[in-house]
Amino acid sequence: MTRIPAIGRRIATSFVVAGFVAALVAGLGGCSSEKGEPEVWYCPMHPTYVSDRPGACPICNMDLVKQEKRAQPAAAASGERKILLYRHPMDPTITSPVPAKDSMGMDYVPVYDDEAGERALGGGVADRAAVQLSEEGIRLAGIRTEPAESGGLRRSIRTVGRVAVDERRLRRATTKIAGWVEKLEVDFEGRYVRAGQPMLSIYSPELVASQEEYLLAMSNAARFLASSIPEVRRGGGDLLAASRRRLELYDVPESFLDELERTRRPRRTVELAAPASGYVVEKSVVEGMRVEPGMELYTVADLSRVWVEADFYESEASRVGVGTGARLSLPYDPGVSADARVAFVYPQLDAEARTVRVRFDVDNPGLRFKPGMFVDVEAEVAAAEGIVIDDSAVIDTGTRQVVFVEREPGRFEPREVRVVGRGDGRAQLAPGPVAAGERVVVKANFLLDSESRLRAALAAMAPGATAADPHAAHRGGEDNP
């Protein structure tokens, strides 16, 4: 066998290596030309998270969407795209000036200068930014919009009322003399009486003496009429009139006085008549009882018209005033109902229940509404004209209310609003932030709110995060190795 010198072997080896490298470069170049640019997959709700393969977003667990090829910004195409910082993939408030990993081994996400500029575009709402989504992202997130409308908002306020006696139709039977009850004509509560009907008989020594004085004045007046002196005749008549007036002031019935003049005999007892027609709702006397002047013996109520008093929370009371219409019905019998209007609004607020009481005057034929009953009250109130949207569109943070408006296809802008009324699943807004015809997000708006806050946080920290917090990567103590 012919032996090859050492220098020949070295030359042969060099040619073999060069050929292998050339073949490898040609193969890589061919592969790149066949496959083209690498694929990019991104999260439709968190576009800052990208991957080179299909999968799920580690933030919201949504399926990644393949990015369509599009023209790159001039800065990115020329290789001048600048990384401002790196943020934690799950918490944008944790940042780092250099590439890092969190405690679970997830890579921090780069934030570029052009991306921070896009995030800064918002709707004038602090700590929120506008959100730009593709059609696929809108479909996957389930976002739905509806146009805002111009008009008024009517709503029903439901509460519970109580039937009460109309205080203007209450009368109390009292006595103006002292004595003893000899007989009760009205001996139980709930009985209906007519005005002038006898209710009880009272024995009073004072009344007996007054009757005797009246009879004596009648006899003297008859004798004085025969006198030739005018003053004597006039004095007898004045004495008679004064005696009769005294009995009348004791509430002695006219029929009793007529009988006394006819018989000329005083009676032991005097009957007390009903002061008005109505039902006896209270009885405070029994037979044999001693009564004193001013004592309330009976309370008579005219129930042909009653009050219904209802309590409205102070947040609702401003919408209820005199003349507000309402429907009153019995909870156990909806067939018994009546239409009424607020007749009076009480000036004070119940400090414990935080309610304002209003009163309805209700006709009560057949005693449909009895004092003490509970009544369902449904008041119809109307608000002033304004912008009306679906109530689900409003995100109430506790300190303010926010809605998302689709300014352009796929671009959602947050706006701070003020709700002035709600009813039937609709919300009325104060004029200004939202105009009639603009489309507001009514479904999946909480997902948009989360992404909007995320982008606003990134935009807020992007310009000077490194200078302001050079050790931001070490927040929490365990995010970086």
C-alpha cells in the first residue's frame, strides 16, 4: 500500500471540512428560503405575549392566535426597535431592566418603545388605556356591543305600605261633667254608630242640680212676665236663657231639654250621643265606671277613606313627590287594588331605617283596606331625558363608573360616566361622556377592563421604569434567579 505523506493528509482533511461547511450553509439557506419567516402566535387579550408555536396564554389561558403577516414599522424593519424594559408575564407591575425569569421559570416579556406609545392612547380615564383587538380576538372573547340611545327612563319603585285611619276623620266622645256610667248603649269596639246616636247614660249630681235650676228659672220667668217693670221682665228671661245655655254647654242633647220643658221633672241620667258617624275603634269605659271631665270614652273613625303610608329609601325619595302615581294592591289578593297619588311627603327622615314616609289618600268602599293591613305599593317614576344604555355595560368600581366605547372597529376606549338612574335593566347616564348612537360594550367588558388596566400600567412605567426603580426586577424577592 502506498503511504500518503503527512502534509497530504492535512490538505485532504481541510478540503473535506470546507466541503461540509459549504453544504451545511447551503442546506440552512435552502431551509430558510423554503420555510420563510418564522410563525408568530399571540394572545388575543394580551397581545404582548407572543410565542413561536401554538398553545395557551399563561395569563388568561386563552388559545393563542396566529399573527397574520403585515407590514412592520420602519423602526422594526430597520432593526431600530428599542426594548424599554422587561415585565413579569403575570404581573405587569414587576419589571426588570434586563432579561429575567420568574420563580416558575417563565421568561419576562419585553416591552418595546412603539408598543408603549400605543398603550398610552386611552379615553381620558386614569389607570386605563384603549384596547385594540382583531376580529378573531373579539370573537374568542365574546365581546358584544349595543348603541347608546337618547330618551327617558321610566322605572317602578316597589315598597310596602300600611293602611292607617285618616286622622282627619277621627272623632273622640268625651264628657264635660263628672259622674258615673249607668248604662252602655255601645258596649264593644268595631260597632258602627251614626251621628247623634246614644252611646251611654251618665248619672251626674251636677247635671241634676243644673236641671233643677233650669226648671226654677222657667217658673220665675213666667212670674216675672206679669211685672210692670221692664227690667224685671227682662231679668227673668235672661236667667232662663243662662240656665238653658249651661245645660247645652254640658252637651245635653236638644231632645233632652225639650222633654225637660214638657215634663217639668229632672231626670237622673243624661245620654251621651255619638259625635259623628263611623266605627268605634276604641272604647275606654265600662258600666259603673266613674268618669271625669275630658276623659276619652270612645274613638269613632270614618273608614270610608283611609291613608296608606309607605316608606321609600332616601336614594329613591327624591323621585317621589306629591302627585306621583302608584298602584296599591293586597299581597294575598291581587284582585283588590286601587290607583292613588301621593298626597303628602313627611318632612323628616327615619334615622334608623334611612327612609322617607309618604302618604296616599285612598277611597275605601266596602272596607277593602282595613287599618293595619299591609299593601304592596308600586310607584311609577320617570327621569329626565338623557342617554340610556344597557345596565350591564357599566363597570362600577366603587369610586367611579366606566364603560367601554367602540370608537373604531376593534378599538375600545374607556370612558368615565355617571349613572343617574336605573330601571328595567337599563341605565341612564349624565350627559357628556357618551353620545347617542355610539356603541358600548355590554358583554365581556370585564375582560376589556382587565386588559385596559394592564396596558395602562405598562404605559405608565415604560418611559422611566429603569431610572425610577433600578431594582424593580427584585420586587417580591423571588422572581429572579
